Amino acid sequence: PARRYAPGGEGPCREKQGASIMARLSVVVPVYNVEDCLPWCLDSLEVQTLSDIEILCVNDGSTDGSRSVLASYADRDARIRVIDKPNGGLSSARNAGIDAASAPYVSFLDSDDRYTPNACERIVAALDETGADVLTFGANPYPAEDGYPWLEHVLSPRDVVYDAFSMDLVLKESSLPFSWRTACRTDFLRESGITFEQDLRFGEDQVFAFAVYPRSSKTALISDKLYDYRVSRPGSLMDRLRATPGKRLMEHVTIAGAIFADWQQAGFLHEHAADMAFWLCTFVLYDALDLAPASADEIFASTGQMLAPYRELLDAARADMPQAVSALIDAAFDVGELKGAAHRERLMFAFDRYRYGRKRAAGRAAKRLLRGANGN
């Protein structure tokens, strides 16, 4: 269902002096205790080449000077609307922005990041030209020297349109996991009942992506890098979880549980059970094998508990699963299958061989062996 999309040039600015223009794009900016970097974000919106936008700044109960910063910007720019609400978290703030959006398209800009000057214009042009429900675009790590190979890869989508949902969107494309580089048709979100999951403290972007892509009638990816993403903010939850792989993977189990539950309820899981088992291996189980045995066992056991309601469905899909995937799913259902370091290494090698081929799998195994010899 995919076809190549040739990105067009920048469209004309739609601002008309002295006229009231309906906004083409609602930009939702969730704000919580970010007074130091908030001007950097809002300045990038003030200089957009597309002027007919509305800027929905959702003050999520900030206790620092963020509210004063918002007030000063709203006083000088009529496009900025401040929405005050009690603290409820990032998802709650984004949902409040979606509820308030009046433009045909809605996008999300985190308050410690910024848009490139032509971002809004390209978002609107691409959605207009493709007629897509969902648009995902590229981004730059900020500062550039904080980028790393995985991040550079996922922030660099190709130019392509999917006229129907394909698992390639979530398994092969550079489309995950950040919702701030996705824009949607506002009515699509409302008609589909899609909101951000407010019960998750981490990973709401993954759940949102797995909600919008299979429900979208048409999805466009463009290679334009329209967003500067602040890679690390000291003290943030993501910053802390990077330093604790075991806790991060346990959060991944919770995220996967929310996605599996949604896909089961929506009827997607039955058709894609084998592919979702593979995704779960890449998202949780493979990395867990590289942890200390007790931590690995805990994560596999939690994954098995999460998968318990879907066991019959997964068993029926075994014929479509590679043996390497099936073996990891079996180990989640029976942690006793993780029989020591040698067995774990065999599971990792088999999964690597399936994904990358024997030669690259051998190279990855050699690196793990060297790392173990060095005590890392």
C-alpha cells in the first residue's frame, strides 16, 4: 500500500494584514516548569513562515515562572492561547490541547524543543497535498553532538505515503516513537476517539503511535527535518531511565500492555499477532536477556503475565512466527526456559541471526563476549 511521496516546496504565507484568518494548524504546547527553555520554544513559533496558526499553550499547573512567560508572549501575539489546568501530566496536557483545537490539523511541540522556521508551512502543505489523516516528519537532535546512531535513524523517515495500514509502518519505517513529530487531521483524532494515555508515566508516545497508524486511512511520511529535539534535560524521567535499563524495560512492559489491550479491543491483534510478537521481542525481551539474570527473569515474568490474556491468540499464530521469536515468547510464559548464561546467549544469537544474518549476529555475539570479559 506504500507509494513514494515527492516533497514539494514551501507554500506561500497565508497571513493577510488586517483580516481575521481561520487557523490552518493548531500547535499544542504542553507546559510544566520549563521557564528557562520556554522562550526558545515560543520564539520558534512566532517566526513561522505560515502565520495562520493557533498556539495552544497548556499550562499544566506549573509552579515556577512558566505561567508568567506564557502571559508575556500571549500579550504580544494574539495567536497564543493559554489554557490553565491542574497538574495532570504530559498526556493530560496534550489531550486538553486536542480538545481546544479549532484548526483542521493539530501538531504537538514539547516546550523544551522548537520548530524550524518552515515547520508549520510544510506540515500543512504535506497534509493538504496527500489528504492523509496522519503525517510523520523528520527531526534534528539538539545539540547535534548529542545525537547517536539509533536516534539519527528514527528521526530520519523517508518520503512515502501508505494508502492503507501496513505493519511496515511500525516495524520497518522510521516512524516511532515520538508523537511530537506527528501531525494529524483534527477530526480524525476526534472521530477515532484517540487520546494520549493518561495512566502512563512514560511511553505515551509509543501508545499514541500504535493507536493512530492502524486507524489512519492514509499516512504520509516526509523526510523534511522540521523539529529540533532536545536530547536530554537533566532530571527528566527519560534521562533517569536511560541510566537504569532494568527499570526502563519494566516500563516497556507496561507500554506494550497498553498497546496489546488497545489492539485487542480494536480487532487489530488477531490479524497481526505474529508481527506484534516480533515487535515485543525487539521492544522488551531481547534487551532483557542482556541484563543480570534476576532482572531478566523479572522482566520475562512480567511480560508473560501481560501476555496471558492473549496466549491462545499467540499460540494460534505460531506457524507465522520465526523460531527465534517463538522461543522468546515461550521463555516469557515459562521463565524456567532461561537456563543460564549460555542459553540466554543462544537465544540472543538466534534472534540476531533472524534479524541481521549469521555474519552480523556473530559480530554482535563477539562484542557481548568482549564486554563480558571486560566486566561491563
